[in-house]
Amino acid sequence: MQQQGVAANAVVAKDGSGDFRTVGDAVAAAPNNSATRYVIYIKAGGYFENVEVGSDKTNIMFIGDGMWKTVIKASRNVVDNSTTFRSATLAVVGTGFLARDLTVENAAGPSKHQAVALRVNADFSAFYRCSFVGYQDTLYAHSLRQFYRDCDVYGTVDFIFGDAAVVLQNCNLYARRPDPNQKNVFTAQGREDPNQNTGIAVHGGKLAAAADLIPVMANFSSYLGRPWKAYSRTVFMQTKMESLIHPKGWLEWNGTFALDTLYYAEYMNRGPGADTSARVNWPGYHVLTNASDANNFTVLNFVQGDLWLNSSSFPYTLGLS
């Protein structure tokens, strides 16, 4: 904490050495509708709880002791009668939420269908050096403006999804070993209206196989995305794609649904999975060659990062690399 130059307003520690033993108790005790940053330092340990940062808990910041050291973990899932929305281990609604140096996991496993690790429907939310671990539907970027930097996301089916305006910058996205007969799909963006300024932009970073997928990679196909809703919009820019990516690149949701109305694009990606020569030929799919087209999906233009990210103290790049 000291080296990060941030003073904690509350400390969470499993062993009782802090102000609270659970993350949920610390959030409940935080001031409502705060106009200033309220910092909750969560010491290393496994916190087995579902946590909600409600709409009245504004400008909250979680700081952990490091990815995989501070872990918030639960296992709600659709098979066991949760909804996708309610399954989140950590749900964030309060505007201006920040988190760094921690892991959020849904440990339900690959057979439990939708099981969200993190759901965010909070404007001006940002995450730095965090990992989000699950199988199907790991990261629910539900709505409003979001930014992820130097984060790791693990999953199988549709594991980054929702209808936020979100940029994932310099993040590692890892496909895990799914159930037999499943395919890995990195994104399932949910834009329902062509006038919405929402979408998923992946800028920099890499797409790779997680350790459990590597030995069986030949048995499973992995795709960049599929259209959850009619105007699904997803862009990969300047990202390294490992060999797990299927040559087609993208997957249908159901027959021809949304293939004319979606917007999927790739710009200056690299690596064995980035070859666009055998990609889908849908009307809504584009290989971008012009920086001016890709610029629409930068931190500056897509989530207006110049207006709010400076106060986060997190690193970010406003434009293309």
C-alpha cells in the first residue's frame, strides 16, 4: 500500500488485523454517495463471498496485495438457479469504481453454464492489474463506460460479454479448456440498437490458450466473438493472437442472425491467429487498414478517457500504439 502512495480508509483482513474481516462488510460501512475517493485495502487472502457495490456506493476503490494474492471468490451459477446477472462474484453499480491488484473468481466450473466473476454496470469504472477467472460469461461488462488495463481474463464461452462501452488495453485474454462439444468464444457483445455508442474494444495485449487448454488445443475451436444481439460490435486492434484462433475468426450465434447488422473489425493484429485471409465474409465484418477507422475505438474516442482516467492514477494510452 505505501509504495502505491494511497492511504486506505478501511482495511479488510481475514485474520482480524484490519477493520473488517469481509469485503462486503467494508463496502456496507463505506459512505453513501461520496464525491471523493474511498479506498478499501484488501489484504492477501481468499475471501469467499459475493460482493455488491451498490449504486449509492460511489467512488469506491479496492486495492489488493496482488493478482492471485487477494482473491474474492464465489460460485453462483445458472445451473444452480441463479440468473446470469445475479451470479456475479463481484457486482459493481456505483459510479467511479476503481480496483487494482486483485483477483475475482467464479469457481462454479465449466459445466454450470453462465457463472459471472465480475459484473460492472457503473460509469467511469476502471481496473488495473486484476484477473477475472471463470468459464462461461466471466466478465459481464454490462453497461456504461469501462476501462481495463494490464488485466488477465480467463474463460470459455462468451467470456467477455455485455453492452458497455469498454476498452481492454494491454490485457491477456486466456481461453480455458471447455466442456466437450463446447467452443471457446472470447466475446459476445450485446448492442441492440445501432444508435448505442457501446461495444468491446480490445487494444494491445494478447489472446492465448490457458495452461489447461494447451495440451488439448487441437480438440477445441476458439473464436474472437459471436453476436449475442443484433448490432453486436467488437474490435480487436494491435493485439497478438496465438494459434488457437480459428481461421474463420468469428462464429455465428444462430444461422444468419445479425450477420448483416453487426460490426466486427480487426486492425493491425499480429501472431499466428491474426491472419485474416480465411476470415468470415459477413457483410458486417471488416478488416481495417486505415488508422482513422480504428481511432473510433481508442480510449480517447470510445470511452472519453481524457475526461476521467487521469484521476484513477492507472496507466493508459489514449490513442493507437
